[in-house]
Amino acid sequence: MTTSTTRNRTPRLDLASPGRTVRENIELATLAERVGWRGFWVAETTGGDAVATAAAVAARLESSRVGSAILPMQTRDPLLLAMAATSVGQIAPGGFVLGLGTSTPLVIEDWHATPSGASPLQLTRECVGLVRRFLAGERVTTDAGRWRYRRAQLAARPAGTTPVYLAALNDRMLELAGEIADGVILNFVTLADVAHAKRRVAAGAARIGRNLADFEFMVFFRATVTDDYEEVRERYQRELFTYVMAPVYERMFAREGYGDACREIQALWRAGERQRALDSIPPALIRERTLVGTATEIRSRLQAYADAGVDSTIMFPVAIPDRDYLSDCTRIIEALGGT
């Protein structure tokens, strides 16, 4: 695991699964490893099954780690999460990192027909505690909480340690990560957001007297190598729009002065002025939170994040619209290789 004590270097570069199929993910992940990327991460909503994808890719890698960013805690019970982490960890040459998070009611209730359950903080604390108990080989019985187990146990305890990371955004979840997680995964953050997150994680760790020397700070980035922002402006507007509409992200954006802009965009959308809503997303809101530029410019941005205390990045290559998707992802991965 990358430690947060190493500074003055470019963050570790890991790949967020960009393939539209398992075969494309294998192709892109093995390419990335050949040109210097050091990890492969999967997410799960309604696309490919994350664990199956992670296992298929892990079997083809030579040295990289594999992780989840993220698996929603509401759709997989803690025993199943421990089973998945143990199974993929047996294959991934660089080990497996179990990245967990809570998802929205739309994803959990409407798409997965599952109750969202308790508050995100309560759910997270309960889930991580149970996962760690299973990974430690315990036989678990519970009398309260979301998951009621009766003498449940992994058939085989994993040989090594499985780090557990949390996707965190608001202050209380960041502090909880400082208490119970091995790392944190940040999304759409500026340098100021990183500094804020580090303070909150440190506050959580201090509450229990914990040392964060081995804690990993990760940032999830979308990235396009181009010298013409207009090539991808609309693509990134559509991406950011879904986050502008989410209250938890609105609060984060408001911290840096974009609260009024977010509310204006929301009002335009509700009024049916969809294109105006998209066009009203401030370019700076996009440019400050994504990596769009030449390879040299992106490397410079990554160095600034490293200097701010980021250990690793999970980078999703955003292909330029109207180009062949697989070819353009390949171009971006090769251009940033060795970063």
C-alpha cells in the first residue's frame, strides 16, 4: 500500500475500468500496465459485474493491484464482500483493495430493488466492522443492525491483509474514514478540497488516537489528453451535471463559491431548459476538477495534487466524442504512461 509519508513525487497512476466489455477492460488494463500504470479499479452500478471484471483482468496482469471504487455496501452483504475480496485477492498480483461506499436511492432502491437502510454513517461503520471480522476468520453472529448473521464464516481466511478504503465526501464520512479505513477515495476534488479532506480525516483519526502513516489518499479523476477543450466541453458538462444535481456534491461545490451556480442550473433543468442548464455549468467548475489538457499539463496538475498530499490517482480516460472509443482510450493511456 502506498503510504502518505512519501511526497514530492507524482502520485501513483491507477486505471479506472474504461472498457465497455470485459474483453476491452482486459485489453486496456494490460496495455496500461505495459506503459507504466500500476493498478486497475472497478465500479458497480448497472454495467458489468465488478467482481467478475476484476477477476478476469487480475488474471492477465503481471504486477498491478486491483481494487473496487466502489462497491455499494447496500447491494452486497459483508460476507459476500469478504468472499469477493478474498477471491480476487488470490489472483491479483499486486493484491486487492476493497473500496466501499454508499450509493443513491435511485441506484439502490429503484435499480436494485433493495432498501437503502440506515444512515450512511451507521451503515458504513457496521459494514466495515463486519467485513473485517469475516476477513479475520471470525465466525459471526449478530443480534442487531442491517445484517443478521448466525454463525457465518469464510470457508478459508485470506492469506494476506485486505485493505478497506472508503469513498467519502462530507465531513462526517471523511472523519469516519480516518477512524476505520485504510484509505479514502475522493471524487471531483480541487486542491482546496484535498486539503479539507486531509484535515477531516486527521480529525477522525485523532479522535481514537490513530496514526495515519500508512493511510492512502486517492483521487478519482476523469482525464482527456487534448489541446482543445472544446472537443470535450459538452461531454464534461453532461458528466458534471449529474453531480451538480446531487445535494451532497452541491454542498462541496458551494464550499468554493459555486452554490448559486448549482441552484441556478437545477432551476433551469426543472423548468425544462435543459440545454441552458448544461451550458450554465461554469467552465472553471469542470476544469478545476478534471484533467483536460496536454500530457505535460496533466502531469503538472498531478504533481500539484501530489504536493498537496495525494498518494494515488484512479484515472478514467474520457475519449473524445466522435472518435473510435477504444482507440482514443488507448491514446490517452499511452500518452500518460510513465506519469
